[in-house]
Amino acid sequence: MPLDETNNESYRYLRSVGNTWKFNVEDVHPKMLERLYKRFDTFDLDTDGKMNMDEIMYWPDRMRQLVNATDEQVEKMREAVRVFFFNKGVDPVNGLKREDWVEANRVFAEAERERERRGEPSMIALLSNAYYDVLDDDGDGTVDVDELKTMMKAFDVPQEAAYTFFEKADVDKSGKLERPELVHLFRKFWMEPYDPQWDGVYAFKY
């Protein structure tokens, strides 16, 4: 069954504001396809070719085990993850099939661009900020390399990736990551057209 406004939240949003964007797999760079499928396989814990919300919620629960977060922070993170992945195409009942994952990512990216054009809140910022609140262990309003290592560990990414990620994200070279820098890198890496300069962000895996 093809993705459309009847079974995908991002298509539903786009059509509701008159955006008629259509998916074309030919527009997706082979390296981006590879990157996206690798990420899907990380999320698909039981390797059944489908991502569901229970599998998604493994990640904020794992984060909770690694950081000194309050119940309120963890619940905010869990809710942000749920909302983000619902808009990313993970249906609460039916999940999201591997063969639909790339299209779901691309329509989500278009929905994010549409929200930006309309001055509406970003789903990427929602998720990034929820994780930022949990990562900022010392409460100084920034994230350092050690705190970033915790995020890499939580997402099952090698911790050495914290250094390459940090180098790309720390645009103002302050030695700390501010919220907008984290959001900016997430957008560039996952949402924009393929750019080889981001290949090394996660050290080797993506």
C-alpha cells in the first residue's frame, strides 16, 4: 500500500497546507539510501523488516540508563521521540515497513521545510531539544564532548563518533555545543540532499 495522506502524517500535513510534493527515489543519492537503510536496521531490533513504536521507545529508555535525568526530562524525551517518529511515518498500530522508510524520511524532510517556511515549530528541534535537556548533565546550558559520548552510546554508535560529530557541529568553535548547533547538524545530516562533507560525522557507520 503506497504512502499518502491517509496513512502518513507528513503527507497529511503537506496536503492540508496545499503542498503537492511527490516522492521520486531517483532524487535520493545512493549514499543517502545506504545511510538511511543502515539507520533503519539499527531501529529494527527484531529484524522483521518493520519499525514499530515499542522498538523506537527502546532508545529513550536506554538513554535513561546512561544519564542522571529527572522523570520529567525522561517523559519529555519519550514524548518527543513518539511525536517525531509518528511524523516520520511510524504508525502506532502498523509500524513502518523497511521498503517505505526512505520515502517516509523524504516526505518528512519536505514537511520540515514547509514548517520552516511557515514559521511553525520544527520536529527535529523538538527531538533535539528534548535530548539536549537530558544530555546537559551539568546544567550549564551547553553540551560538551563527554556529554555527547553519552548520546552516541545511547544510540549504539561508537563513542569515538562524538569527536567527529562535535567537530562538525561546533560551528563557532567555542568548545561547547549550543542548542541551535545540534539542531543544525541533525538537519544537515538527515534531512538535506546528500553532501559528502557529512559522511564522517558518525566516524564510520553512516
